[in-house]
Amino acid sequence: MKNSLTRRQSLLLLGTTLATKACTTPASEAAVRSESPAPNRPDWGRGYENQRIADRKDGTFLNPIFSGDRPDPSIIRDGDTYYLTFSSFDAYPGLFIWQSTDLVNWQPVGPALTHPIGSVWASDLIKHGDRFYIYIPARSKNRKSIYVIYANQIDGPWSKPVDLDLPDHIDPAHAVGEDGKRYLFLSNGDLVELSDDGLSTVGDVEHIYDPWRYPEDWDVECFCPEGPKILRKDNWFYMLTAVGGTAGPPTGHMVIAARARSVKGPWQHAPNNPQVRTTDRSESWWSRGHATLIEGPAGDWWMISHGYENGFWTLGRQCLLEPIRWREDGWFESLGGDLSTPFPKPLPSQHQPHGLPLSDDFSTSSLGPQWVFYDPSPVEHDRIDLDGDGLRMTAKGETPADTSPLCVIPGDRAYEVTARMELDPGSRAGLLLFYNSGLYCGLSYGPEGLVMHRYGQERSRPNDLDAGLTHLEIKVRNDNHVVTFFTRLPGERWKKFDVQMEVSGYHHNTAYDFLSLRPGLMAAGKGHVRFSQFRYKALS
């Protein structure tokens, strides 16, 4: 594995940062009003490309605040600005950072992690002194540990990952103890001291907390204490922990709380545990957990977490925001209910663009911030060449399973994506809906003609398109899990592919990996594929 960026990687990363700063055009003002929206009658605002957004432009917002796969949110407040990142798992560049002043609308900053260290799980973004840190649990075939990267500015440059040699834990959470020392809280109620610079550990891991237990008759995936998040307030350390398993039954994942005067305890269980839990699969949000408390811009308090949307495991775990209140006994409680109705915004009169466009004509000299490779090699970006006339991608592998497709993260229940492609002799180009290397669907075309990909398997369709084609467009429509493909040759009309697919089962409970179903571009075989246009459109 290389520890330094190639010249091309550096230019692409610089371009990504510049591109994020350019995504500032106002989002659509269109929003449909409803006094009591329900899962079958959504009432979101609309942003870039008709993407759904939380801000309804009437002083209220409707969850999720980040639609699509944004799991394990880690949030900090620095002055009047909030910064947020999410688990990126097998996608690189990883740990994309967002900023906001109202907790509802978020603008892109850029990725913090460019050196592949494996699948990145629930990280912790913090600021200590004048320096930003991200503590990162990651797993590869050869190594499982917790790493740290740091930067003097939130937009980088970020350091190379430093291995803290913690192979037995996940989900670190940084805190400064009552003794002024730095610590990492870990999964399973454990704790380890950090050096003053936060770049190494001191002493052994200690067990300091036994989490609250739910009743035996609840339907959960596993006990699995994880995702600790720490807040110090009024000389108490408050710890929020996720238990019940990340997926599995919709009623499993939940948020519990405890508090102590010292980071080493003794810890008291909150009398109103669990703080958040899906109690019935009919609710709008399933498997809610990995929560953090954050003070709002008006001095109010909020809880940010993640959850699966009812019936849409395929979109991954989405980012949720709900108000809380502090009680007279010093504990807190959520005011969010099942999150199916709107809440007043923390800053009702503030309206900012949210998110970023997913479409790309590849006319710039850098890869857009919406793009991530699946499970890339350390030099994966060397496959990319942007010359102002499209995206030229070097072929890799033979099927979607080994091609490291280039993907975007959708957040809509229904959408269309279109890709225009030009093939070198011997290459294969495709447009996919990709979950992981074992589960995907799509169409691709190459020397052997058209191939249909379904269930993570390939089926040749050589008679569907003439041999020797060099230019082709493919369109995929994912309408509430019903997927339809279309092909078009230059100067001709769209032709509907004769096989439609149902993809509601393309998710973690089927294929593990904690991911989401994502549109992706595939270049396989030999030579290169040039993509000159990619279009995303959310369907109302």
C-alpha cells in the first residue's frame, strides 16, 4: 500500500475540494405542504435535481436531514458552525465532511480520508485545541484497528492515518476527562487513555461500563454495545450508547444513556432508557441508533442519529434529527416521537442550499465530490483521466464484482440515472445499481454483446444489440424498488429492456456490509471507457 498520493490523485483531490466550494447555487424552493405527513404521503422539500431535502421552506423540516446512506453521524460545533461526517465503509475518498449553521441544511466541505485502510466504520470527528482529529475504526483483509488522522483546518490537508493498535474494538469516542487527560471510549464499555497529542495510547484498555439491558422479550439483533458518544455538561459526563444490533429486526437498534462524574465511572443508567427505539415496524423509521447530543444555534438541544426508512433498507441508514429537553433531575428526553411529522427548524428563517448535484458531464479537470470508488486499491484514482471531454476510465476486472465501480449515493425512493458511454475495442461498459461485490444488477455491453446483471450474477444477451458498437446510452429507473432498464443508440429512441427487476432485498439484511444500493459506472475488460454524461433525476 502506498503512503503518498500520486500526482494525479493530488490533482483529483484538489479538484474535488474546489468542486465542493462551487456547489452553492440555490436549491429548488418547491415544497408541498401537509399538516400531518405519513410514510405513504411524503412532504419533503426539493433541492438539486428534484432530490428530497428536509427543509420545507416554511420554517419546519421533515426527517431525514440527510437522505440516503449517511450512517453513524459524528458532529461537532465550532463557533457558529457545525461539522459532520459519516461512516464511509468501502467507499473512497472517504469520511466526507459537511458544514451547516442551522443543523438542517448542509454544504459540502470535502473528503478527509484518501489513503485506503479498509472498510471505515463509525468514526469520531473532534476538535481539541486548534486541531481537528478523526478517530477511525477500519477493517481490511489483513488488519483490524483504530486509526487517527488530523488537520489544522477542517478542509485539510489531513494527515496520513496513524495506527493506534487497537485491534479488538470499534466505534471510538474522544473525551477529555475530569483530570484533563485525553481518552477514547470504545465499544463494549471500554476505555483507553491517549497521549497528550492524541496520536498514541497510554497503558491498557480498561472496562469501565456495563450498559443497560433491555427486556428479554424484545425483538433485537444482538446486545452489541457500540457507538458511544460523550457530552460533558454541568460536571457530568453523559454517554449515549447504541445497543440491540445495527440492523436485523426493525425494533432492535436503540439509544441508551448513562452518566458519571468521572470518565471511569461509576456510571448511572438513565431512568428513562431507552431514549430512542422503534417500537413497531409500522413506524416511519427503523433501527434508530448511534446518537449524539448537540446544542443548537438558539441554545436549544438536539439529538442526531441514524435509522432505516420504513421499507427502504436499500437506501442505507439515513441521518435523523430530533429535539430533546433537559429535565429537572439532570437527565434528558427526546421530543421526537416516531419522527413522522415535521419539527420547527432550529433557525426557522434561514434558508440555504443543501447537499450537492449528482449529475456530471465530466467537463472539468477533476472528479466531482459526489463520486466514490467501491473497495479501491491505493492507486485506484490512476484509472481516471479527465481531459475536458469526458471521463476516461481504465478498464479493470471482468464483472461488476471485481471492477471497483464508481458510484454516487442516492437519497430518493424513486429516481432515474442515465449514462452515455464510448468503448475502446475489448472494453466493457455498464450502468449498475450496486450494493456490494456479491449483490448488484444492471446492464453492460462489450465484445460479447449485452450482458444482464441480476442478483450479483451475469446472463449473456448477445442478440439484444449488434456486435461492434462503440457508442451507447443506458438508463435505469428505480421506482420504489421496481427497476427498469433502457438502451439507446446514437440518433435513435430509447428501447425498454424486456426484463424488469424488484430490488427491495438488495440490502444489509440480505448481503451484510452495512451499505446501500447505489448507481455506479463500470469499466471492465481491456482498454478504456469514456463516459461523457451522467444524469440523475429524482422522481416525485
